[in-house]
Amino acid sequence: MIKKSMTAKELIEESIFLLKKAGIESPKLNAELIMAHCMNKDRTYLYSNYNKKLSRIESNYFKSLVRRRLKREPVQYIVGESEFMSLPFKLNRNVLIPRPETEILVEYALNYCLENKKRSFKIIDIGCGSGNIILSIAKYAPKLCYYATDISRGALRVTKENKIINKIKDTVHLLQTDGFSGIKPKRTFNAVLSNPPYIPIDEIKKLESEVKDFEPERALSGGKDGLDNVRNIIDEAPRYLKKGGLLAIEIGCGQGKRVMKHIKSNKFYIHTKLIKDLSGIERVLVAVRK
């Protein structure tokens, strides 16, 4: 007897049960994102097409993706994309999944850029990953000059793809380098931005499986106390920032006091402050070059 074709709704409901049983958060959202991906549509398409019947091949493909989620692979990697600042970003395991809290850094930097619309205005993102920070700013403030660095060739390929997807012109220049290496310290930048690795190395093994088993460790580990990269950027940035230039760095929960102590020991900055996220966590360090 041939099994009848299942509808999108039936497959989604079946997967919700399995995902919920496995302790996956937001099982309905996960199931719908995977189904929309299988249909090559957005989620809104599902709401008027729940009764659409899927072929056996389509059903098996959907079930194979659900099995990946049951093994704790992040849904963003499964569907190969995520949304950030209301923009689409392609993803793979070469890059971190963009987090909502990083939008705080972007919004602050974007406001700073919009106040300074000179074409000679230059912004650099150190460790760009998927390009979510620099490309979001470039999309909403398109007339400035942008640079993005990453040590990973794979990450830069993702950034390049996202640049094309978001129809960003040749205002964003990509450089494969470790931090500031290979960039001449001529104090040419008006803003240095970064969301560097800031998780203490011993804490990584305690993270949820979705993070520790799937996201790139080099993009997570900030050394023994998590602040190796943060301190390095603070110390190096004055050689590249113009007078009055902005430094903005995302930091981890509980790192604010140590970061402020370090930057205040540096004679090159003024107007240092910490910006909190919606949960009240000190999330972004900002400072101005003397």
C-alpha cells in the first residue's frame, strides 16, 4: 500500500512533536523555518499553504533537515541563512550566527556614521565573520568607505556573498588578515568596530551544544579570561583611528568592569562608556580617540 502524501501542516505538526520532545526551544518556529526553506519560500507563504501536499522526495528532505536539528545543529546553519538588522545574511559553519544583541553596536555606529556623511569617512570592522556588522551599516549609510577584515578565507567568502545579496556597492573592501596585521598604521579610520571572540576558553565546553559543537571555536574563544582580543583591539586601535574617531567593541556578560579598567589605563581615549542591551547587560564598549 502506498502511503499518502503528507501536507506541509502534517509534517510541521509531526516535527513540532519531535523537536519539543527533544527539548528544542521554539519548536514551531524551527519547524516552520525548515519547511519554508524546503519550499524555497519565506515563512509567510506557509500560512496560506499549510494544506499543500509535498512529494515523497520533498517530505524526505524536510525530515532529513529536522533530524539535523534534533542533533542540535542550529536551524540557521540548516537553512543557511539568518536575519540581522532586517537584512538577509547567508551563513555556514565558517562564521558565527549573528545575535540580536550585536544590533546595539550596529545601531550606535550607524547613528555615528549618519552624522558624518563625508565620502572620505572610513570605517573598519575587525573580524567581520558573515559581514553582518559592516554590511548592515553600509546598507543604511551607503556613501561612506568601509573595510572589513577576517583571518578566515571562508568567512570572507560568506561576507562577499552577503555583500552581493544585499546589493551593496563597491564601498566595502575585504581584507584577509589577522586583526590589524597588514594595515598601515596611518590613523586613517574614523571608526573601528569589532565583535571579537570574548568567551573564556574554559567556558566554551559549558556552552549549549548548538554553540560549542557547531560554531567555529576561533570565533568564540577569547583566551583565558575572554579578553585577549578585546584588549588587543583597544591597544592597537589608536594607531589607526583619527582624532575624534570612534571605537566600538562588543563584550561579554560580566566583562564591563575589567574592560573599563583596561581602557582607562590607556592614554589615547576619552568619553569611554558601556552600553547595555535590552536585558540590562553591559554589551558594547565605546570610546573616542583623543
